[in-house]
Amino acid sequence: MTPDNDRSSAPDDDVARRIIDLIARGEARSRSELAAALGLAPSTVSLRVQSLIDAGVVDERGDGTSRGGRRPRLLGIDDASGVVLTADLGGGHARIGAHALSGALRETRSIPVALADGPEATLDAICAVFDELAQGTTVRAIGISLPGPVDIATGTVIQPSRMPGWPGFRVADHVRSRYGVTVAVDNDANLAALGEHRAQLGASGHSITVKAGTAIGSGIIVDGHIHRGATGAAGDITHTRIDASGDMPCSCGNTGCLETVASGASLVRQMRERGRTEVRTTADVLALAFDAEPEATSLVRTAGTHLGQALSGVVNFFNPHAVFLTGSMSASEPFIAAVRSRVYEACHPLATQQLRIEAAQTRADAILHGAARWALHNLELPTAP
């Protein structure tokens, strides 16, 4: 008899991806455990597992412990059968990763890039590193993060503020033409959110991840999945109006946005306005704050308070399990403390009763982890017999 909640009509690829994820996370190690976790008939699970074994994605690893019947065959991800490649494309550099089929990050590289060189030159430089990382193995899927809004259906960047020549360029198609595999593209904040959420909370739960560096971005995870909203703009707190910001113009065309007072670029601007002409980067400001330089420390704390103000409304409305902070600003404990203090002060006690606000564990690799998860979610898989 099949379970009452049998979902055998679920698309084959969706079932297969959930099987891969459960095995990779160690949450199910046999066909029977998979069937129980997925609420599917054992026969349905066996067909999908066999197709994944035939494709070299899953392998069998001996017998498990008997619970009164036949000893179950243990399953694992065949990490030797291929590689997932990822790229986190930033304004001045790209961080590139090679992952096992389980999503585990094996190796990273960083190269300088200039977005102003255009998409083809930039992507070709990234692909040259892909070729090195994939030497001697099979590329199974590719995940790419872009520093701007993305149409995930076409793999194109839309209305970016700092990517001349990129709007409308089909990033996914360009890279796919070279490798012939799934190329999954999304923006950096969404993929940072996915990578950190899966590392800390698994395949369920709700979280917000804020990428606070030179600029500010954020992503929302609902029940383990990226929430993009109607037009892909969900989670964009960057342009939230901050009362204390005055009339500082923002790149979006409005004034007084969060980015104008809480981003790393704004801190650099404010330090230079105070005569500190030696300050050129966010790292310079953070280094001064780390050494307890009064002006830098005050600006970093104030930036954290502004971000906390913007987040408090989101936390009250969304009631997440966690807020994770990544990007260069998350390395500053005064910044995190200010965010935490403002959110707890401004939110309803029920909204913060179990709320975690902390630096991301995946740190600089959050986006790569998310890109790998997104690529695996879109992995092209064999059809079950």
C-alpha cells in the first residue's frame, strides 16, 4: 500500500533533486528512508534512485543495519563523477569555485575583472578558470552570481546600476554554449541567502541574509527556498528611506536611501568629507574602527543602527528564524552589535523571541555555496524508466 500522502505525480526532476539533496545532507541513506522522507511510494523512489545510479550521480556503498528485514543498501553521492562550477562576479574581482556533486566546496580561485570590459570578455576570463578547475573531470552544472537584478528565466541581468553593456545579455546562454550543461544565474544577494540558509537551517525555515559591503543587498528565504516576489525585487532593502539620511542622492534616483548612509561606500565618503583623504576603501574604514579610531568606530556603529532600522520593519512583518550578515561589514562586531540592538529595540517581542542575528558562517564563500545549490536545483537529470 502506498502512503496516503504519496506525491508520485511530482515532476521526475524535482523528485530526483530532492533525493540528491537528502542523500548529500545525510538525512536519508537508503531507499526506504528516502521514501519516508519524501512521502512517496517505495517503487517511485527506487525508479528514480536507479536512474541516478545509471547516470553516475548516486552510488551504492554496502549494506546498512537490518531492522527485521532485508539489510538496506546504503546510498551516497558519487562525487568522483563530475564537478559543479560556480562564479561570484563582483565589481572588481570574481571568486570562482569547484564543488562536488554533494555541493561541498573543493577549491576556490579569485581573479581581477572589470565589469566595464563587457560581458563577453568578463565571462571568457571566468571560463578560462573553469577550464582549469574542471580539468580531468566532467562538468555537471554551473552556477553564476551577478551583482545586479537577474531574470532567472533567461539568465540575463536587468536594470543594473553599475554594469554598462550587460543589460539584456544572455549570460546563461553564453556560458552554456561553451559547456553544454545547465547554467543557473541569479543575483548575489539571493545566492548568499540560499548558501547561508542551507548551511545553517537546512532545507526548511525562514531567514534574511544581508550582504553589507561596498553596497548593500539582501535575500529572503521562505521555507528553504528563495523568495523573489512578483518582479524579482523581494528583499531589496537597499532603497529603504532612512529618516536620518537627509537628502543624499542615491543611484536609484531617489534621496535618503539606506545605501547612502549604511554602505561601505557611504562610510568612505563620510570619512573623506571629514578630511581623512587617506581612506579609499571600506577595508580602510573597518581597519580604523578595529583600532578603535573614534570617527570610524562611530560611523560603523551608526551604519549598523541604520541597517537595524530598515530590518526592523521586515522582521516584524516576516518573522524569520534568523538574520545573517555577510559581506565585509559583517567582520565588524560593533556593526553587528548595532544592528542587533536596533532590531531588538524596534521589533515586537514575539518577532525576536527566537530570532538569531549573527555573522554568516560561510563568510566569503556564501555566494559560491548558494550558486552551487542553485545549479544543483536546476541540474538536468536523466528521465526515470
